[in-house]
Amino acid sequence: MSLSQKALGGVLWATVEKFGSKIIQFFTTIILARILLPEDFGTVAMVSIFFAISMILIDSGFSQALIREDEISERDKATTFYINFITAIFLFIVLWVFAPLISEFFQEPVLLWMTRFMAFTPIFFSLTIVQRALYSHRINFRTQAFIYLISSALSGVSAVILALYDLGVWALASQYVLLSFVTSFLFWGINPWLPKGFIDKESFKKLFGFGSNLMLTGLISVTFREVYKVIIGRLYSTSLLGFYAQAENIKNVVSDNLVSVLVRVTYPALSKVKDDIERLKDGYRKILKVTSLFIFPAMIGLILVAEPMIVTVIGEKWLESVPIVKLLAILGMIHHMHVINLNILKVLGRSDLILKLEIIKKIGVTIAIIIGLSFGFWGLVVAQVVSSYVSLFINMIYTATLMDYSKKEQIMDVFPILFFSIPMGMIVFGLDFMNYGNELLRLLVLVLSGIFVYLGTCFILKPQPFKDIVYILRPKFPIFNKIKL
């Protein structure tokens, strides 16, 4: 089986895993959003930064270091396992001890025991770092798809039941913990791997040498990503944080999840050709174009249908999320370009440059936050969007140098793809002026029209990324042989 075919299979199963589990979680969130209040979602969002940081510290970049290894030794596995597990225990203790301060900072008494309850999650997560890395190294996402689908379904059902019993934020907290527990349980049940040996000094030095920069990069990145929630939760209302968190979830369903699927699969695949710059550059360009072909229309469509979608899906009480969704969708249009640029640096083993870039970018983000706060909540959100575009330009600098792929080339590769969304945008925008009588009909007409027009545009004009997708899919799906290119 060729690398491209193996990667394709990985993409399909990673898509099933990521979107399958996220679809389950999304429908669970829809039900929970109709039962619970925006304040409940805002309360859980307040502590999201602590657990996001915990996950970064546990991984320590070791899994990424394992994946890019040609062969993974037992010493590497054991070292990774024990370092992660010891770190998780330490974080559990820290979260337990500092829970009262977290509760006092946000002036939310419920956060005391909720934080302590959710502190078990890092431990469960740490137990499966090695299994996750091994499956990804083999570009085997079928088993992971099964595990995440089951764990998402069980944790989702549990959360809905607890919400129906008026347990509020505890329904959301239990979903978070149970998802991690069931995932860990299934990984160990299917692959009961045991470490051979303990922490090896040479293995630690090798893995941490690469992974430490990624860990620091991840810490900086996730801290600045989640700091918006901390600021909103501390300076504004819990309900406003709930509206923001829900808007971010909606944007992430399409943008972040699609990107993460491609990154998870393409990282191990591209790592296998890291010594051939021409092949690496060619693969990178195709990934960038193909991803843009999906992301651009999805985000433009989200901007156009945000209001009927939110009213229909989670109810009118969430209408204040609509303008936030539209702004975050503008940010979502370039998220894939951020991630793919940094992914190439990881493939090339330049985690030092990733860290350097992250520090430079976050200085700019800090300035943007300070300026944005002077204009209130909306200034903060706009600053988040603007700083993301400035950061993208910075991201492109080293990719341009290391692969001889200039910023102008990168922009010219994706900019024309944006124009394929224009007919769709114009049609959907025009149709939205009609009187539909109810929001569900309005949503269906706008979404189906947008999909039909965009696919029709691609079939007629046949952009190169569209051709690439068809060529790749033909061996596995004969129906694509009917498409004339």
C-alpha cells in the first residue's frame, strides 16, 4: 500500500473518529443547551484553561516525538508513559490544592468541588499517551475511531440524564471526566500494553529534547487561546462567557475538527518524507489547497446562516451568540493555515523555531488584548480576530525559508480558492431576504442551496484541489471515475 493510499485510509478513519465523536458531542450539546442555562456553560468554561494547560503538560510533546521516530523502542514507550503519569499525579494535587483560590478568583463557589472532580481527567488522559502515539505512528485510526465514538456516546448520554435531574454544571463536568475515563478504559481493554522498564535517561533526553519546545509552545498557545475565557469570566458576566463559549464550540465543529483530522494523519505521513524537501513541499501545498477548499465555504456559510442555525438548533435564548459566531468564523477561515505551517516545522524537527514563533506572536496578541479591552467585550473579540491574521503572516516566514515556499506563493495558492465560494455566498445572501415563516425552513433552504451551488461551482470550474481529491478517491470509490476532469 502506497503512502498516499495509507494516508487516505487514515484520513477517512480519522474523519470518522473526529467528526463522529464531535457530532455525537454536538448533538449532546444541543440537548444540554436546551435544558441548561448559558450561565452553566460559562461556569465550566471558566476552568477550561487549567485543564487545557494540564493536557499540554502531561503530553510534554513526547507523543509528537514518538510519532516522528522511524522505530519506537520499548525504552521510549516506558519513558513516555512514566513521565506522563507522574506529571498527571502532580497536576491532580496542584488542582486539588488550588481549587479554593480558583473558586474565589471567579467568585463561583461551585468551582471548588467541580475543579477537584474534574482534576481526575489528566490522570486518565496520561494513561493512554503511548497507545495513542503508537496508533498514529502506524497511521491506524480505525481503532481510535471506535474508542472515541463509544466514549463520546456514553459520556453524552450520562450528561443528558444528569441535566434532566437538574444537576446543572455537574452534568457538563461529568461529561468531561467520563469521556476521559471511558476512553482510557477502552484503550487499555483493546491494547493492554504494559511498560517494560522505567525512565531511561538517554530516551528522556532524546524525546524531551524535541518535545520540550513543543510543550512550551503548546503552553503558550493554549494559555492565550483560553485566556479570553478567563478575562470574560472575570470582567464580565458568566452568561456572556457562556454565549462566547457556545459560539466557539459552533465554530470549532467545522474549522478546528477538520484541520485536526488532516494534521493528525498528515503529520506521520509527511514525517516519512521529511528528508525529501521537494516531496514535502508538494504534499504541503496540496494539503493547504484541499483544506482551503473545505474551510473557506464552511466559514462563509456559517457567517450567513448563524442566526437561523442557532435559533433552530439550540434555541432563542442563545441569540446573543450570533454576532460572536460570525466574528469567530472570520478567524476560523485561516486557522488551517496556522496549523499546517507549524506542522511542517514539526516534521522538519524545528521545534525550536516553533517556540520562537509562538513567543513573537503572543507578544503581539498581548498588545491586541490590551488595546481591545479598552473597547469592552466586542473590542476583545475583534482584537482576537485581527491578531490571528497578523500571527499567520509571522507563521509563514520560516516555512518560506525552509521549503523555498514564499509568503506570496502561499497566499496565491489559497486566494483563488476563496473565489469559488463567492457564487455560493451571493445566492445564500440573496435567499435570506425571503420570508420563510419559520427558522427551520429558512435554515434548510440556505444550507442546501449553499451546498448545491458550491458543489456545482466546483464541478463546472474544476479547481486543482478538487481534481486532487477526485484522483485520490478513485481507487477506493469507483463512482468518482464518472467525474470527467
